[in-house]
Amino acid sequence: MTDGLEQYHKIARELDGLTNANCWAHARRSFADAVKAIGKDNDQAAKLSTAYQALTRIAAIYKLEGTLKDLSAEERLHERQASIKPLVDEYFAWVKERLADTTCLPKGKTAEGLKYSVNQEEYLRVFLTNGDVPIDNSASEHSIRPFTVGRKNWVFIYSVKGAEASAVVYSITETAKLNNLNPYYYLKYILEELPERTDVDGHIDPHDLDDLLPWSDSLPTECRKVNR
């Protein structure tokens, strides 16, 4: 599950058994940019725009997809074929009509979105053929966002050892989040505990760390997030 970068498609073509699916969140981005450019003060014009119509059609696809999240892969595939595929077919037919009638500026964001959908149609349809394929890759993008947003704060990590240390800290931090821990207090706790478990040669027995793992029931209360 990727965006429309050609290199991903090339890899899929060259490796047997690999299928490249495209992300519908990427397919809607140019349309969202076009509507945003119209401005909030011109709401009527925005709603009459081709970009807004495209977003409405994609939203209908997402709305139906959202009702299938608790189904098995087999059930999800059946429902996608029955209810979502007709919307997808209609969407691509509509997109091609809009490109053919030349009502959109050829180099504008709306035209960019229409062309993207047509060029990536094969890959955008993949989720209709496999119930395990998500409609977009938003989950993976959200998971890496903390690292990509903060990377400018640690440009001083320029060595291999520095990168390895950064990877270790991020692995611990993100795993703590997945286990509903407060990363700050969890890191503080384990950094205070580790020296106490180090022998005179500076070694730690891995078996002596089980109670410090993010899923341990024996972690202090302050390490756990308070749900508000």
C-alpha cells in the first residue's frame, strides 16, 4: 500500500507475488488543495467546483468502507464488491468524463487530481480484490509522523552509532505508546532502574529485564497514561 510513485509500481512488476495497491487518501489530496484554494469565504463556489464533487464521491466510498472495519477479510471483500465497487466504477467514469469535457484548467490542482486518479486506477482498485488490503496507508503514515516531524531537532545524530541509538530510543518510545504508557515517565523509570541491574563489568542479564518491558504489569502507576 503506497502512493503513486512509479518506483513502487516498478518493484511490483519485477517481483513475483507482490501486488502494489494505491492509497485513496493520496488520490483526494489535490482535490482538497483545490477546494482550500477557493477559500472559506466563497463556500458556494467551492461546493459547485469539480474538486468538491470529487471529494464528495470519494467520501461516499470511505463512508461505506468505514462500516466494514469489524468484518472478516472474506466478509469485507464480499461487501466491497457488492456496495463499494459500483461507487468506484462510477467515480472513475465521472473522472474520465471531466477530463474529456476539458472544463478544468489543464495545469490546476483539480486537473492534477483527475489525472492522478486515471493514471493510478489499476492500483486504486486493488482494495476491491482483497479484503485484507486497506483503502489507504494512513495508519502507517501516522505511525511514522512523530519521527519525520521531529527529525530537524536531532540533525546532530550524524554517525552510525548515533543513528542506532536513535533507533533504539524510538523503538522503546513508540512501543511504550502502543502499550498506553507515558513515554517520559517510562523512560525516566527504566533509566533509573538499569544502573541498579548492571554488574561490575557493565553487563545486564536480559532475563532480569522482563518486569521493565512496556507490557509488564509491574510498572509503576506514574508510567501509565491517564485517560482523560
